[in-house]
Amino acid sequence: MTTSPAPPLVTALRDEPGFAFVVGAEMRAHLLARPGADLSDWPAFAASWSDLHLDTYMADGGRYRRRRHALFTADAGGVHRRPHGPHFQSLAYNPLHGDIERWFEPITDAIGGSRCLTTILAWCHATFGAVAPATRAWDVEVHQFRIEAGRDEVAKPTPEGVHRDGVDYVLVLLIQRHNIASGTTTIHAPDGRELGSFTLAAPFDAALVDDERVYHGVTPVEPIAPHQPAYRDVLVVTFRAAR
């Protein structure tokens, strides 16, 4: 069993094409390949997406996004949670919600210290560290997102459109989809050319992105059965060289 990140993923991020789509079974195997990895609390981890709070900052007036947020740091000593703080992006990266401090409800202590999140963050630290070995310390942000689709509102996983996050590397991990159609991830070159597209459809399906080199977006989602609950749950982890 390997104890290092999968070389093809490191190559995809470090060289070409600057992104990777990983199917769930493969991603789960990657996560579990590291010493001490443990995903045994996945049911409780996934269930926590039903306890997110409404995102009240939506510039489009939407009430379809729920989330929680947490800050971490990663260095030679491992990955550690920092005190709660705001999420901030400049207008250059987020034309809808840039240049404001957005304070979201924190990820609970139980989820922040869960075996699943600990395993995911350790894997990201090792993988992104292998891509950028000169980086000794990282600022890490973790987001729990639920996009709720209804009959009367367009539900946009990325309301800002095709964009960059203003970080170095991004992991988007699907937790679950329920009664959802569409939600296709697209990857673009800086000149707008589409470089690839895929749909995160099963738990652990993942997208890895070099945010400095490529842009990403997700098409709106809609319910399959209009009168039943419909949602798309993802975990987003961003790594940026510490400043």
C-alpha cells in the first residue's frame, strides 16, 4: 500500500492539465492509503450537511445556499484549526461577493475534529505539498455547502459564474446528491476555452484544481421530482501559501 499521494494526481496539478477529476472509489482509496487514515465516521460526517445555515450574503437574493466555514493552518507539525474568522475574497475573484468579510456559522467542533475531515485535510496537505514542495506553511479554509433546488428559484452552485477562488489549490468533494439534475463542473483556461467537464455524481467524487492556472464553474441544478427535497452537498477545501 502506498503512503504517498498518487503521482498521476500530482502530475496533473503540477504540469498539465492543471486539474483532475477523480471518481469516488478511487478517491476513497487515495484517502485511506495514508497511515492513520480513517473514514469510519462518514455517516455522521455526511449527516452534518443537514445542519448548515442559510447564506445571507447572496447578492442575487437567492435563498438556496446553506453553509458552514472553518479556518485551519497546515505546516510541518500537521493540520490545526485556527480561531473562527471571516471568509474574504477580492472583487477580482468574486465579482458578486468580493471585498467584504463574510462571517458564516463555524463548522462544529465535532465535524472539525472528525476522523473524516482529519483524513481529508491530511491527504490534501500531503498532495498539495507534493505539488509545491517549497511551500512550508499553508492557510487552509474548509467550507460545507448545500445547494437546495426548488421549483421557483434557480439554484447555482457557483453564482459568481466561471471563476477562480484566489488560492493555490482546491479540492471539491461530493458528499451526496439527492433528487438533483445537472450540476456539471466545467474547467476553463484563462482565455475562456473549456478544458474539460464532468459531473460529481457519487459520494467521494472529487475535483482537484490548480486555482492559479485554471478557472472552474458549476452549472445550475434543478430537482428531478419538483415536489420533493433536492440538494447537492459538497465539501470544499482550499490551500494557499501562508502569507
